[in-house]
Amino acid sequence: MPRHERWKIILILVILIASVLAIYPPDEKIKLGLDLKGGVHILLQAKGTPDNPITGDSIERLIAVMRNRIDQYGVAEPVIQREGGDRVVVELPGLDDPEAAIELIGKTAMLEFRPVVDVTPAIPREPERQNYDTDEEYQSALKRWQEYRDQSLSLEEELRARSQSDPSFTVARGEDGRIYLLGPAEVTGKHLTDARVAFDNLGRPVVTLKFNREGTNLFDELSSENIGKQVAILLDGAVISAPVVQERISAGEAQISGRFTTDEAQRLAIMLRAGALPVTVEILETRSIGPTLGADSIRSGVKAGLIGAALIFVFIIIYYSAIGLVADISLVMTILLLLAGLASFKATLTLPGIAGIILTIGMSVDGNILIYERIKEELRSGKTVMASVDAGFRKAFITIIDANLTTLFAAVFLFYYGTGPIRGFAVTLSIGILASVFCAVFVTRVLLRILISKRKKLLFPAFKERS
């Protein structure tokens, strides 16, 4: 084998092994859509208020925010549609953690920064009898706890009374059980431009925030007026943290820390980036759903695809003999690259996606036929086999690129303007086009040159050397 061909074989083998690793095991790597696998069905009820009633526009904005959240969460091809005047149906294809997705969908994610005016002390846990040696010790500890609790409850009532006397004040409960009396919301989620997950110096996940120009100025004022004091960070009316401001913050950035896991911090960042829901929602129903097409339809579709592919493989071998086997090897690698692309991009495979795979097989065979017919033309003109192969690939290259580029543009427009299964078809077709062009103009050529260099007598008669 010529030395300059070895690196090409090595590259093909590396790509082949990487593709197999990318799709193995296929049950875990290839995500199936609602039509093939089923998923989770969620029915949501929008709830308005006198100040924020339910309107057609608010429902449309609700759907837009939900779609943005779900897309960022990585769930491909969800079904999100309006039902009636104030309900939304969400169907998500197979999920590893449905509860996390439900939380992501149902949480309003209204972010606020408010100065802390006053706060109740944290109420300790109620004493337990087994932690004390005698009943007298337990009763004494219980009495002290009750007195402490009563004082906290009394202070809570006082804070609520103060909030009623001043409309700019509000009362909120913290995750630690404390009751906070808070000033007006100085900075809110509408001032955010980005929210990302990071880690503090102890390796704990946090959410970093970036504000727009208005938010930067407001946060600068809030921090400068509350140095040495607490500023509460509220999410959906609950205090998730209340750090003490150590210095003026004028860079337009802040950080939310808490008892987050990495996944929880990621979901919070997604919700903040996507924005708050325009209205609150209540989850009325959650249930698992089976494949929408039914098992018989799925089996029939897959069977038709396999039979069609098998017929193409057999036809190529019969018509082109040994070099037909080269085309079939190239075709198998095209399919592997396509599946590896779907797995790498975490795309969802649906029945229209399977149609895209079958179309890719046809287009890949079409490219090989163009190349082989050009080679035959060059042979008939009197050139040697190797020269005919090089000329055939060179002349077929422009035609292949032109035809596939046109189809790729159509797939891009389908993805941009389409939704659901249409986008799935567009993704599959786009990856398939790139894979088929690579395999047709590179893999097939390398394998053919190796076969010819070995001077195997398996080539069809038109490929015999001419004296």
C-alpha cells in the first residue's frame, strides 16, 4: 500500500471507530421521538390574577417561554400546544428525569432582588425525646423551644403588620424557615442578559448573572446603599439566599449560591435565561404515553426501510460487481456517520427521521453511480484504470456537490421554519447529506485505489488495464 494512502486508511478507521463508540449502546445514545417511543404528557392550567388576567397573548407568551426552556434543557421535538382558552398541553419524548422537566416547566421563575428590612431568627428543630437522658431534661428543652418559637411567631406577626402599613414592603419565607420583611424590588429578572452555572472556590455549583445596562445601574445603587446589610434574592416569592453586601458592585454581575446540585443550578440558569412565565401555571395532569404511531406502524415502517436498503445493496453488487461492494461499504459507513451525528447532537429520531435516513441511502447510492459512470466513460476513452478513477472522481465531484448543496439548503429552510417532526426530518437529512458526500468523494475513492493497486481480478470487465 502506498505510504500516502496509509494515513487515509487510518483516518477512515478512526472515524469508523469513533462513530461506533458514539452510538453504542444505541438504546441509550439514540433518542426516539413520541411517535416511536412515547414520553410524558403534561396538562397545565394557566391561572390569572385581577392585575394579570388570562388573555390570548399571555397564553402565546407562556408557550414561547416554555418552548425556550425545553429547547435549552435538551429535549428535542417536544409537542407544546394550546388547549382551550387557558390550558397548555406539553408532550415530551422519553426523558431520563421527568420530574426535573416538570419542575422546569411549572416554575414561574420570577427573580427579584430586595433589601432586607428585618428578619425573624431561625427556629431550631423541635427537641426529640431519644436525645435526652431523663424526661425532665426533655421537658425543659421542649419548654425553651416553645418559648423561642412563640417569640419568632410574634415577631413574624409584627413583620406582617409592618408590611401591611407600607405598600412597598413585602413578607417572604426563606428556605431556612425564616420570615423576611423586604423592601421594594430594585432589580428583577427582566434586567438579566445571561445566567450560567459556575463553581465557587469550594467547588459548589452557583448561578452567575449578568445584567443589562439598566440592571447594572440599578444593582450598583442597590449594593452601594446596602453595604454591610443583607439583600435577599427571591425566586417565585421565596427567599433562596440573603447574602450580606460586602462592597459596591458596579460590574453588572451577581451570583446566586445555595444548596444546589449541579443539575438544580443548571435548571435554574435555564429558567432565568428563558425568562419568567407571564402567568402562573398549575399542573393538572401528568401521565406516561405510548408511541403515537402504535407498535404495528413502527414495525411496518422499519421493515420497509430495511427491505429497501437491502434491495439497494444487492442491486449495487449485481450491477457493479466488486466495486459495488466498495459502494456498499461506503454506504454502511454513511449510515454509521449519520447515526453518530444524531447521537452527538442529541437529536431525536422520529419516523420522518427514518424517512430522512432512507432518502440519504438513495442519495449516497446516486453519488456512487455518478462516480462509477464517469469512470466507465474515462475507460472507454482509452485511459488506464487508475487514471480513469482519478478523472471520474474529479469530474463527478462538482455534480455531487451541486446536487447535495441544493438539498442541504432545502433542509436548512425546513429546520428553520418547521416544527416537531419536520425539524427532525431536516436534521436527519442534513447530517445524512454531509456524511454521504464525505463517504462518496473520500471513502469510496480510497477503497477503490487500494483495490486497484492490489490488482484483484474481481473488477468488472470495463476496469481491465488497456495496453
